[in-house]
Amino acid sequence: MKTFIADIIPRIQKYSQKLDNITLLTNQHWVVVDEITNSKTVYIFRPDNELLISKNGKVEKSKWEYLGNSSLLIDLKDGSYLFRHGFFDENILALKIDGKEEYALLVNETKFDKDLNSSERIFEFLNKQYSPAIARSLPTESPNAKVTKSFKTDKGEVEFEHTPGSYPFIGDKAIVNGKCAPDGKYRLGFMLYVSVKDGKVNSLSLR
């Protein structure tokens, strides 16, 4: 399965179903998103731990197992793979490759056949579906303890004086090459935007 880097997945995990929701997992046909338009692979997780893999209508039988601790074991022809919980709802199943910050994306077949047939469409859908809830949870003030950390943005490297383990907050200093960062909007990751004015963060948004 092709894997993708998806910054949005960790930020929406709290809105996800758990992998132990076997009823939801086994009652769907999950299409693997691999960007190959002339091929279609469907995973069917059966309640007896049998996994049916349909490739353009040709079916192979394999095995899957929920191991607890938000992990899923899938047996494929070339070996067994351990996946971790990424994101899961009635439309999308994102499985994190164990030990990597990459995700395999599978889509409910009813949605795949309509519009969710590429990674770009999936990320747009998740952004539209969950960004209002994320925006409501964004902090508006920064605690006192600060560190300086460099972030990759769409305008190059920017250093922010911010709270450890978090994204920048309003009022944090923004620095480029030792000087105040130019005014403007900087994209951090897939969907978080930071507006800078007079060398400081003055707003956070999701677009």
C-alpha cells in the first residue's frame, strides 16, 4: 500500500472512532488509495478475521487481527504488517505505519466512487469536516515558559519563541535570519496558518 505524510491526522485523532469498533470496520468495503487510476484494491475485513483483498475483481484471501493497544495486524503476500491507529470514521480509515510518520489511506467504497478518490480529496474532506472543531480548540494565549524552535513553512524556515511541545501562540516572536520575520501569513504543516505582524504572531487560523 502506498503511504502518505498527513499532518492533519494527529490533530483530528480525538474525533476518531477506535480501531476496536469492529462493527464499523467489518461492515464496510475499504478502497486503498494509491493514486493508480487504472487499478482498484478493496479490503474487506470479515468478523472471523479473514481478510478479502479484491484487486480489480480478483480476490485473494488473507488474515487480519486487532491486537489491542490501537494496533492492527494485516497479513499480505509479502509479509505481515503492524499498523497503528491514525484516524477512523464511517468514511475514512487512516492506518499509521508502525515506526513511521506515514499513513495508509482507505476509503469507504461508497465515498470513493463519488469523490474521495485521491489523497488530496481526502485531506480536503477532513479539513472541511473537522476544521471548525479544531479552530474552536486553538489557544489564544501563550503560557510564560518559552523556547525558540525552527518551523518549516511555505515561506521557508521561521523561528518562533513558543511553549515547548506546541505550535506558536498569539504574541510569540517570529524570527527569520536573526531578524523580525516579515509581515504575512505562514503555513505550518497541512492546515495551520500563522499570521505575523511586526515580528509577532497576531492570529492563528486554518486557512
